[in-house]
Amino acid sequence: MEQVARRVAEAGAETVAEAAEPASAAAPDTSVPSRPVRSAARAKRWLLLHRAEIRAVVVGAISLALFLLAWHLLTKYRVNMHVRFTNVPSPAAVLEKFERAMHDSKFLMHVLLSCRRIVLGFLLAAVIAIPLGLIMGRFRLAREMIFPVTEVLRPIPAIAWVPMSIMLWPSNEESIIFITFLGSFFPILINTLHGMSLVDPVLVRAAQCLGARETSIFRDVYFPATLPHVFTGLTVGMGVAWVSLIAAEMISGQFGIGYFTWEAYSLVQYADIVLGMICIGVLGLGSSAIIRGLGKLAMPWRRE
Amino acid sequence: MIPATKSEQPRGHIEVADFALSYDTIDGAVEAVTKANVHVEPGEFVSIVGPSGCGKSTLLNAVAGFLKPTSGTVTLDGEAIDGPSADRGMVFQQYSLFPWKTVRENVEFGLKMRGMDRFNRERAARTLLGLAGLSAFESHYPERLSGGMKQRVGIVRALATGPKVLLLDEPFGALDAQTRVIMQQILTNMWQRLKISVLFVTHDIDEAIFLSDRVYCMTARPGTIKAEIAIPLERPRQQAMMMSSEFLALRRGLMSLIREESLKAMGGEVDDLALQGLSIDLRGQTLADVV
């Protein structure tokens, strides 16, 4: 190594001197303002640089405000034009319910229980589907054996599994987690498999030429190359997990936010229906944000 | 780290003998390369030129161990090549850096595969990168580098493990003309210091003459060696040499060899006559007149 290093050093030193490619010129983000800029000017520059983002936030806020206003007006005047807003609760009524619910341990229990089911079902799906997809992508026999079965089962919506699930599992809780699991399992598996099929074979060759054996090719090439698709699968899978969970809770649950929403309808607690819906929306949004964040952490080379 | 060279055995002697490779198709076997004989002496710089699709990359991939010959033998220092290994470093046209590894991690990869510990690996990679003028970029991801820098990393990565031979498959094909000339100089400099055998595939005749000790010229498919030309130009070579009469004579010779083959590769309709006819038709007129 020493030898190579020295020889390459000599070779490099000459050629670099010749090379009309000064390192500093090619570095895009190493330029720092030469003089210290005063904080007011800096703030101005920051605003200027981020004006697209600021604009998006402002427009988004206006859009949400308009939506709330429309909702408010439609319910205040109890509009009835084929679509009936007669019984729809107003934003104020929902807000009041929300404040009360925040101090209601029963409501929080519903939310926590749904979250627990999502975490268990989704994690189980990820832990099984990702390795399975990687193995199916790498070994043809595994793919040929497993793929036909998954293709037959995949089009069946998770909700259609409710009766079967109740038969299969001894407790209600387990069958609901199983349905959540099924919802996220297939998107994760299919995306992982797809990612494996797109791995650049030249990168595999490059690794082989550097002395990599099967395990390191798997770990250092196939896995990181597939990771972006795995995260696409996780994002889609999380969405479907919520859909499946809420449906399962509405049909066979005794707890959970889906059950809460359905029960509110039976008990004529109209504001609770909307509270449940908004809660589901926020939880879904939050869980996909968590996955996006994890994706950024796991794939630092894809930043910006 | 580098295998002990004390016993001064010849290292990096490539011998390709009676090489043939064919693919099976529905119409039967199609020959990509036939009866090719190529050798590279230890420390020699040898190029293969030929029209596109002539099988020069096929030949290189067989030396790398990715393809097995249908008949004939491929040996390195007398031993038959059986699959890819780190004793044959390879540089690809598409750079093929691992996008998820930083520049330094890319260079370290081969060393890691041999089980070198992290400390020594980092030190070795830093030294090599410093020498290739890439120190400032060691923690960048490849995506942020220019093509020339990427290929510099590619070459350094292939050399880091101390291979016996370096195989290059049109490594500068995707670079602009200026960067390409600089990269050619970097490569010759490294090669001269390392005394490593090089097998270089290109379709650029100037590049082949400028870099090589010998140049093989291949025929159109099925590819075989049409001619072997020694390049007696002295070293170190300067860019100015590309204007010398000696260089131009070599260039003319190779050009006419390749031209025949390129026309053959393009099919029967395009022969010399047709091309001449085209230029006669256009004589005295601008393209706009014709169209």
C-alpha cells in the first residue's frame, strides 16, 4: 500500500498540477460570504432565498382558512341543496368537543389503541416483507415459488379478510392487527421486489472486481440500491394500513378511533364523527411524516 | 498490503488464446468474438480498438471474469481466469461509483473486502485521494462530483487494492474533450509509476495511440483481431506529440483499418461508393439547396 500510495502520489501531484480543474472551483457550496454580513441583511437574504417556501406556507394557510370558513358558513345556514348540511356539526362545535376529549381518558385510550395496532401491524409487515422482497429479488427460485401466491392474495382488499381473520385468530385484537398487517404487507413487498429488479448490474460487477462476495454484495449493493423503493413501499403501506385498520375497527372493534367514529354515529353524537375523522387524518399525516424522516436518516446520499 | 513483490515474478501477464464467444439465440448460436489472440506483458499498456459492437468489451469482460469463453483460454500469470476478483481492477465507462458511499468509502470498499481495519483503510484512502487531488471531496457523495472527478475516483478505487492488471472499458467515453486529455495524462502518469499492466478498450484512435505500447485492431462482428500495431512513440508522451508526423502516420494506418470495419459493421448499403456519391451530389450546393 505504502508503495502504491507513494507512486500514485507522485503521479497525482504532477497531473493535478497540469489539470485545469482546480478543486476549489468545482466545489459548489464552499463559498462563504467574504465579509460578515449584518444580521438584518442576513435575515433579508434568508427571506429572499426561502421565498418559495414562505409563499407555499402562506398560500397553504389561506387555503385551510377558506376551507374552515366554507364549512362554517355551510353549517351555520344549514344549507340543504341535495347535499344536506342540516346535521353536520360546525367547526366551533367540533373544537369544543375536541377540548373536552383532550381531558377524556376514554377518547385518548381509543387513539392510543389504534396507534398500538398500527405500530404492531405495520412493523410486523415491514419486518417480514422487506427481507422476503430482498430474498425474492436475489434468488429466482424463491421468486418463482412465492410470487404466484402473493399475486393471487394481493388484489383481495384487507377488509375482505375480516371474516376470515375472525375465524383465524383467537382474539379480536389479534385479528385487527392481522388485517392492518395485510394492508401494509403487499405494498412493501411489491416495492422492495421492484427495487431489487432495478439494481444496476454494473454496480454489482464493480463490487465483484473489488473482491466482494455474496454477503457483501447483498449488504453493500443490493440493499442500499433498493432502499429508496423500500421507503416508497413503507409510505404506501402506512397509508393502506390506516385504511385497513379503520375499516376493521368499524366492523369488528370495541375500541379504537375507527370504532369511536362509528359509535358516534350510532349514538347521534355528530360532532364526535367529525372529531374522529380529523383525528384519523392527523394520525395518518403524522405517521407518513415519521416514515419520510426515517427515510432521510437512512439515505443521507439522497438529501436535498 | 500489496502482495510481496520481492520474488520479482512477472506480475500481470494476460494471455488470451484462440478466444471465441457465442450467444445462443432462437436462430442458433451467434458468434460475438472468434479466434482472438491477445496478450499483455507485465507492465505493458495495450489498447483494443474497433467499431462499435465488434466485441472488444466482450473480450475485456472475459478477462475481468464476467464472461466465460465458449472456446479458448484466458489466463493471468498462467492461471485460468475463473470469475471476477480483486487482482483485476476494472474501470467502467459509467463510472459505477456506489451512490450511497462517500468518495472515501468508495475507495475504501476494496480494502474493506480484504478485511483491512478501519483505521488503516481510512489512512490509505486519504493518501490515495490526496494524490489524485480529491482530498477536498472525500466526504462528498458521488452525485455531486463532475464526470472527470468521478472517473478519477473510479481509477483510484480500482488501484487501491493493488491489482495485477487494470482493465478499462471506454473509461473516458462520457467526458468532454478537454477533460478527456487531462484524464489520459493522469492515467499514463499513474501507470508509469505503478508499473501495472493495462488493457484499455476504446473506439477513439487518438486515445489508443497516445496511451499505448501496442494497439489491437478488431474486425466487425464476429470480432477477431485484424491487426496488431506497435506504438514506438517515446515516453513520457506530451500532447504536442499528437501533431508529429510519426503520430499522424500511425493514425492514418489505424484509421483506414477501422474505417473498413466500421463500414462493414454498418451493413452492405453503406459502402465507400455511396458515401462518395453523397459528397458529389452536395458539391457546390448548400444543404438548404438540396432540401
